[in-house]
Amino acid sequence: MNYLISIIVPTYNRAHLIGETLNSVLAQTYINWECIIIDDGSSDNTFEVLDRYVMLDKRFNYFSRPKEKLKGPSSCRNFGIEKSLGQYIVFLDSDDLITKNCLEDRINFARLNVDYDLWVFRTKTFQEEVNDTGRIFNSIMKTYSDAAYLYKFLDGSNPFCVTGPLWMASFIKAINGFDERLSVFEDPELHIRAFLNNCRSKTCFSVQYDSFYRINSQKFDWSKNKERVIKTHESAFLLFEKYLKEHNKVMRINCINFFKNNILFDGTFYDSVRFYGLYLRFNIFNFKQIILVPIIILYKLIKIENVKGLGVYKLRNTIFN
């Protein structure tokens, strides 16, 4: 039987990159696919690029995110899930690529291992051209059990990315897809929820890698993208709040690192207070941190954290040593 695979691609202002992504879909050796592209309100010429592909091949379908849905990749992917007809689903970001054998290899592996909900494949990172970096995204693990994957996602290791799996469509629909409140960390949250809902996974080792995850070659300047900072902090708070009650021991280091690297240095006073309260509620901070973190928060409130001679940086190092 020739199974239909639905490829779901959210996009936003990627007119300069999405053509490469869609060309990698067109090149597939497996032909029974549909590619559903959901635009998140682009202001560039994305529509013109997508229109060419829709005219070129009827397997491409283009939609705009419904206005009543929240902006972000989660709601776009969920809308794509609603529109999909395939028995299997692959998520592909609009700047990433897949090898020409990707779908064929994935469906063959799934049909040889039928009693699963999720099949995991390796992804390789790249910057401008494939193979310009040598890193395989997937974590090397002692065991590739469902429990091990759950642990890795809870502790922030994220052993595979959103492009890596082939999903059974019925399963991802049963768990209601992505959490639309999250615009960052939305795929780790999905994977956590999948494994908490008894997702049965099978990892493929016979294929070296079958997808390419694009990474930014330039160091991201958080100071120039306040909107991204706000979304990251909000998504992290929602993610932690959702799972800390049951998994605070596993998530503790992840939570501490996020606070140390993001909130303490780049977060607002409001962020600091909110995360501090959340961590107190779920016993994330140790005694020293409970006592000393409020001093840093006070410095933020009166905006003197950068004044020399106050020992702020020494205090920051003391808190997390």
C-alpha cells in the first residue's frame, strides 16, 4: 500500500530560504506526499514564492494562518495537522532540508516496525550549505527507550529536533498537537507530552542522517531582538510551570541554567520575580539561592546592577557556584 505522508511547513518571512526547503521536498524518491505550508503573516514576498510551487505541483498546498489563531509556529503546525490527509506526518521548518531518500527511508522503516507511534531519525546541522558543519543533532544515549527520551527532554537536553521524527498522524491528533501558547520550546513540549501519553518510539540507526537543521552562523544578539527575548522567557515559564509539579527533580538543572543564563542577566524585574516565585513553589532553589537571588532582583528594581563596586558580578557567581 502506498501510504500518504503529510509534510507540514510553518513559515514567516522566509521567502529567501523556503525555496531550498521545498526543492528538497520536490526531489523525494517517494512520491506519495502532500506538503502543507502555513504562512504566519509574512510581510515579504513569501506568497509569490509559494504560489509558484503550488502552480508547479498540486501536491503543494498553501494556507494563511486563520486570524482567530494565535501567531506562532505551534498554531500554524496545528492548522496544518487539521488540513492533512496523510497517515503519517513529518514537520519541516521553512529553512531546513531533507535528503532525497528521506521519506522513502522513513516509510520503509516504519512499515518494518509497525507497532509504534513515532520513528526517530538523525538530523545534521548546517549553516549555509549542507555538510558545512559536522554535528549530528541527535544525542548519543546509552539506551533509546521512551523513558530515556522523556528524561532527556525534561532535563533540557532535547535529544532530537522537530524535523527528526516521522509521526503516526492518529497519535499526534490524539494528543492535540502543539501547545499553541508556546512560540519557543514548542517541540520539546510536544515530545514531553507525547512520551507522558505512552508514545511508543523506534529509533533508526541504519540511516546516518536524513534531514538538515539550519543554524545561525552569527552569534544571536539578544539585545537587538527584544520580542524574541520576551517570547523565549514566556514560553520557558509556561513549559516549566506545566511540568515542574511532577518532574521538578529531573528539571531542576534545566531550570537553574535558564535562570542563570537568561533571566538573571537579560530578564526584566518582572521576569525575575515571576521565575523566582515559580521556583520557590516547586523547590528548585537551594537555601543559598533563596536568600541571595532577591538581592539581585532588588538591584534590578533600582537599576543599579551595573554600578561598579557593588559586587554584583561576584554575588552572581556566588549564587550558582
